[in-house]
Amino acid sequence: HEVLLRPYCVSDAEIQITEQEHGTLQLSDALLHPPRCRRAFAQFSGRGIDSMSVAQLEGEIDRIFDAKYKADQHAQQNPEEDVAPAALLDFVVDYYLDLVQYASLAEAQLYKILACINEDSLLPSYKQSPKVALFARFLGFCPLKQVLHHDVLGMVLQFRHAMGSNPNLQKPEDGSPVTLPLKDALEVAGAAVNPSGPLRDGPASAAIFAALVSHAEFTAGAAAAPKATESVRMWNGILSVVYEKLKSGQCKRLEGDLLQRGEHSRVGVSEWRDAMAEAGVVVEDESGWREFLEV
């Protein structure tokens, strides 16, 4: 990879930098543009290549991720072939090479993807596509500090695979966003991080649960308020998972009135901690939920 020590649009023809510009550079703004990306722009920019819309790119990303997951799984299951998983940028070109049979056409397709990413990145942040932005970070076509490692891509691919096998995650026919209970999201995320079985790593489980709660949408109660505190959202997230586990018969400790007493802050800390453990809920800082219980 080639690190360019100044922020600039990759489609610019000039790439020189003066000593004065270098002296005022913020290293955190440095862009990482792999040579393959640079070559694609140099070769195809201004040649009338058909553009790609963000909606089209999002569809391509899904297909590329599906193919990458299958390729990585094949490499893991056939170690005798001694083929290491390819970096996503190289895999994209190989993916299109298998489809179009010509290297120049595969590189042109890469250029169309990069050009679309570049155009999307120039929009206001609220108009940008999160899927496209994440894909750019895996490609390394982004600011240096935002680049994501291949191991992170592996977890994302595992997560997508787990989501695809979950019957609760079938996309509605009307095109509305897919929603699922916090309990299912927690199980899918745990399966993505550790496909071989339940996630036993306490800090990792706590981090996953905290991230899911921070992005969850609560439609009722104090957690639905615009300025709900973090502890209120955490407590409602715990109740949501525990309640769903209880309904599915997965929490024997919650049989009886424990959940009702917990909702009304009439249960002991140790009793509730045991119930959370059985529900698979791990919280790093207990103070976020202990304040809602009577000790």
C-alpha cells in the first residue's frame, strides 16, 4: 500500500506536495490509497466508463460479500491447498475476472466501484450509505485511521451468514428495513464472533451487548425518550432480552414472578445477576443496572 500524506481527491491529476503543505499536515487525515486503486483511476478516469449508482453498488457489495464468504470458507476447509484468503481489494478484481473473463474489464469494474465510493464520500454524512462506507474501509479506500483489518471483515461475513440463516431476518416484500428483537440480534452477533458455539468471552459479550443496545430502537417506556440516559437504555435492553428468553422457555430462573419483580425493582442483585447469566446477557459495568434493583 502507498500512504499519501495529505487529504485530496483521488481523481485529482496532481499528487505532488510542497514542503509548506507537509508542515501543516495532520497525520490523522492521511489517505490510504492502494496502488491498485491509483492505477484504476489513472487507466480509466475520463474514458467514458458508465457510472454506477449507490443502489447498484449496494447490490454488488452483497454479491461480493457472499462470494468472499464462500471463498474464505473453502480456504479454511481445505488447508492442503495452501491458499490464504485474499485481501478484499484483490478479491474484487478476481471476482469480476471470473465473470467477464478479461482483466481489463475486471479492472474497469473496480474503477466504477471506486468512483461511486468517491462520489458518495463527498456527500453530507447523513446522505452517505453506511454499507458503501463500510465496504470502502475494508478495501482500504478511505482515511488511514478508518481502515479495517481482514479479521474484522471475517466477523462481518460470519454475521451476514448467520443473519441469512435466521428465519426472523427475511426481508419484507414491501422493501421496509429488517427488524428483529434484541435477543435475536445478540444471538446472531455471538454466532458471528464464535461460530463454533456460545460466546464465552465476557468482555467480548459485554461489548457486543452494549453496541446493540446503543443502536436499538425502543418504542415505549423511558428508553424511548430522545434524551434517555445510557443506564436507562441498558436496563431496558436487559429486560427486553430476558423477557424474550423467558417467553421462549430458555430461562428457568425466570419462571414465576422474578421478571415482574425485576421490572418493579423488587429483586436482589445476586438473584438478577444469575438470571442475566442464564439469559446470556453480559454487562461490563453492573452499576448501569444495579441502581434499578433493591438490594
